Amino acid sequence: MPRDVDHSIAMCSLPYRILEDAHLPELQSDSSNCVVEIGSERGEGSTAYLRDWAAGRGMDFHTVDVTDTAQTHFANDPAFGGVGRINFHIVDAGHAWCRDTLPGLGRRIAVLYLDNFDWIWAGSEDKPGDQEQIADYARRGVVMNNENSQEEHRLQTLYCLPCMAAQSIIIIDDTFPDRRSPTGWSGKCGTAMPLILAAGYTVAAREMVRTRRLVCCRGVKLK
Ligand SMILES: C[S@@+](CC[C@H](N)C(=O)[O-])C[C@H]1O[C@@H](n2cnc3c(N)ncnc32)[C@H](O)[C@@H]1O
């Protein structure tokens, strides 16, 4: 098990629900900060949740994706609760948005949710769902494999870190400790985790091995 882990925090079933006030009494939130999600929801609720969470704290909310699927749902399907003040960004790759657009927003990121370029779990490569996703990525000219997923998340992290607020949280899906990996981590952020830890974040999650979801905090303690 890696160091820098606070085992006192039990992970919620949906990682961003850790933002509920009961867990987070201390996070400073004002309009100089923003919330960024890279990988918009496909109906599971993350974008709607973060839209409402950011709006409740007077922060801008940006969600970044390579498809306009989420934007279309929010615009056209009342079940999604409306676009509200969501800033949708449809891009060729999330890392390019982090590098080229994010610095010009003039905001510090209080909450960053990284859950995008899909991960292929061992043994599921041949399943129809994965094959469909691989074909979807290929139609965009992208090879969907785990090396490319990690590199995309690593670059996003590299470009986001200089824009993170001193007090901030990075929520990560599909990432877990792995003794066999040279970084000690595997999954989407397997190669991003060393950057995050070197920037002063600690991992707060008791059940991260089971859930494969991480919450990384800097300057703020979760309850
Ligand atoms: C697992 S889903 C996101 C789920 C959502 N965050 C949630 O918690 O419900 C992954 C999303 O990442 C998007 N995606 C894939 N490659 C990407 C990239 N390079 N940059 C940004 N988004 C990407 C996909 O289009 C898809 O919508």
C-alpha cells in the first residue's frame, strides 16, 4: 500500500459525493475558484452533481469531453435538469484544453474530477462493450488502449496542476494502488499519481482498492 494515504476516510459509491458538506467543512469556495470535470457524464450523474455543487458555491463549472453527447442530453432532455451554468467544452483531447484554454480562464481549480479516456480492464478486451468503445475511439482516429489512457490523464494532470488552488481536491476514477507498477499505481491515473503526490496532495480513501476511486486533497482535510 502506498504511503501518503489517509485511511480514515471511507469512499462513497460515487466518488464526487465526497464533496458533500459533511465531509468537507473547510474547503474555501468563492468566485475566483472553479470546478473542472474532464469526461462528462453518460447519464450517471456526475455532471449534474458538479453543476449544482459549483452553482451552490458561486463557482464556474467546466466539463470537457471529446463528444457532445452530454451537452445534447442536458440541452434536450429535461431529465438532466437543464444546462444551468455548465460550460461545455467539446475538444479533440482533454489535455489540449487544459494546456491551451484553462490558463486563460483566470480561475483556480478547487475541484478537479478526472474520469475520461476509457480504461480496458484485464479480461474484458473481447467483450462487445469494449469492442464498441474501441471502434468509437478509432472513428475519432484514436487508439483506445491503456497506455494512451494513462498518457492522456498524465498530460491533463501536468497542465492542470499549475492552475489548482492551494486548497483543492482531485477526484479520480478507475485508479488503484498496484505494487507491480513502477509508479505504485495503475489504472487511468497510474502515471499521473506521482505528479499529484509531488504537488503536495495526499490520498484520502479507505476503500480505494475495492472501489478503484481516489480522492486527493491538498490544504483541506476531509471528515
Ligand atoms: C467514463 S465516461 C465519464 C463518466 C463521468 N465522469 C461520470 O462519473 O459519470 C468517460 C468520458 O470521457 C470521454 N473522453 C474520452 N477520451 C477523452 C479525452 N481524451 N479527453 C476528454 N474526454 C475524453 C468520453 O467521451 C466519455 O464521455
